[in-house]
Amino acid sequence: MNDEVEMSALLGVHPAQFLAVVDIPEFTWDAECVVLYADVRSLWLGNSSASEESFAKYVSLLPAYEQLALKKYHFRSDAVQHLVSLLLQHAVISQLQGIAWKDSRITRSTSGRPSYQSARFDYNVSHHGGLVAIGVRTVNSKRIGVDIVDIDEATKNWRSGWENDFHDVFTENEYKTILSERDSYKIKRRLFTFWALKEAYTKAIGVGLLSDLKSVEFTNVGDIDVSGLDHYSKTLCKVNGEPIDWRFELFALEKTVIMAVATSNDDLLENKTSVKLINLQDIIKAVHSVT
Ligand SMILES: CC(C)(COP(=O)(O)OP(=O)(O)OC[C@H]1O[C@@H](n2cnc3c(N)ncnc32)[C@H](O)[C@@H]1OP(=O)(O)O)[C@@H](O)C(=O)NCCC(=O)NCCS
């Protein structure tokens, strides 16, 4: 046990509260469920020396084996999203576990789900269209899953007839609800709302898209939109026909970007996930706060 953990145990507070980083408000863990998300598009363009320099600076914060793994990405955009995903994971692990940055280790399950071994918290990452989000269940290790979708990015190569491509993913009832909308863009938005909910749940339990997605059925799915209903939490879910006691939240983050957060209702006291947009610079501060 390190000093911070030992001291927090004596004081009866969570190590993260003891470690709270006063000058980075976004990195205080004052809610049961927190999503931090960053816009990484400024690091996408590899042709300016400023963006090359910051890319290299962020890469240097990772352990050598993770730096090496970044090289496998063909597209700079994918490498950047994975890079920031790893930085956010290390920031969460070091702060919530109360350990030094260099001691943070990410382990992966056989299906690829990352976690920190024997952590008292749980987290899950999603990245798409230049946004990277980490959802954290901060005070116990009950599962959380997150999925972020940029509808324009996801549908940019779609051809006519796409409405018939999802019979392996959605149940008859879900399909009916999705296609009951008339406007083609709204149909796509609704389709990806159902999609994000399925991914968030299957990522929470760790199976990802390997599972039978039609065994998970959603009802009461809200049409979220930044200019209207930007948060919705009344969605219900059945797995193999049985209702499950989970909370499903939908957030509209940008005009074309939606996010689903799934977590078990077990031991949950608060009714809303706290969502914070963070700067890439804040990640650097978070690193230095625990080094
Ligand atoms: C998990 C999965 C749904 C991610 O889909 P996606 O649309 O590409 O990506 P997202 O941006 O939403 O999520 C990516 C993140 O999910 C996390 N992840 C990976 N596998 C996961 C799993 N089985 N369960 C939960 N989360 C997982 C990782 O943190 C990953 O980001 P990172 O690589 O930067 O750490 C998809 O990869 C999947 O179905 N995997 C499961 C099984 C599989 O194919 N495994 C291959 C290795 S055996």
C-alpha cells in the first residue's frame, strides 16, 4: 500500500478523493459514474510540426511496449485515438488506484477488454470521429460500458439498401421502431442510438460484438439531439427475454455524435453520469500530478 492509499484508509476517504488534483477540476472523481471525453482532431494532421511535436510528446508518456503497438496503425487518426485512449486509461488507473503513473498497467481479457487488475473501479473506452471517451464507475467495480458514434462518419460510405443490412443486429421490434421514422437522417440517428446501446452493454460485460446481439433488446429508446433532448435515461433492456436491472443513458455530445453509457444498477445511488469535456493539456497535468 502506498502512502496515499494508507492515509486515505486512515481518514476513511476514497484514495481518489485524497489524491484529488486541485488544479484540474475535470479530474476530480466526485460522482459514482463519470465520463471524460477529449477532442483529439488537432493531433490528426501529421503535416504540421506543431502537431508532430505534440503527438511525440503524448506518445513519450506511454510505456515502451505501448509506444511500439501504436506503430501498427496505418492511419494517423486511429493511432491518435488509441494513444489518447491509453493516456486516459493510465490517468484513471493512477488516480483512482492511487499509484504512480509509471506503475499503471493495463491488462486485457481474452476478448480484449482492458482493465486494471483487482481495481476498486471499472472503466471502458470508446473512440470515434475524433472523440475519445472513458466511462468510469468510480467507487466500486460494478461494470460500465461506453460507446460513442459519429453518425456522419459511420454512414459516409453507405449505399442505397442499407436499411436491410442489420437483421443480425436488431430484433424485429427494434427494426420496426428504427424504420418507423420517416426522415432518412433521423432513421440513421435512431439506428445508431440502438447500436450504441448494444455496444455499451456488450462492452460492459466484456463480450463486445462477439455476442448474439439480437439476444439483447432495447425499448423506450429516446431520440436524442444536441438541440433538443440531450440526455435520456429511461431506456429498458431485456436479455434473452428477461428484463435486466441496468441503467442506460444516452447523451448527445455534438450535432452528429451520440454516446451510450451502460452500467448495472447494483449499488448505484446517483441517477446521472457526470460528463466532462477535457483538454489534452489536462491529461498532461494529470500525468504530472501522480508521477
Ligand atoms: C469491443 C468492440 C465492440 C470495440 O468496437 P469498436 O467499435 O471498434 O470500438 P470502440 O471505440 O467503441 O471501443 C474501443 C475500445 O473498446 C475497448 N475494448 C476492446 N475490447 C473490448 C471488449 N471485449 N469489451 C469491452 N471493451 C473492449 C478498448 O478499450 C478499445 O480501445 P483501445 O483499444 O484504445 O483500448 C469490438 O472490438 C469487439 O467486439 N471486440 C470483442 C471481441 C474481439 O473481436 N476481440 C478481438 C481480440 S480476441
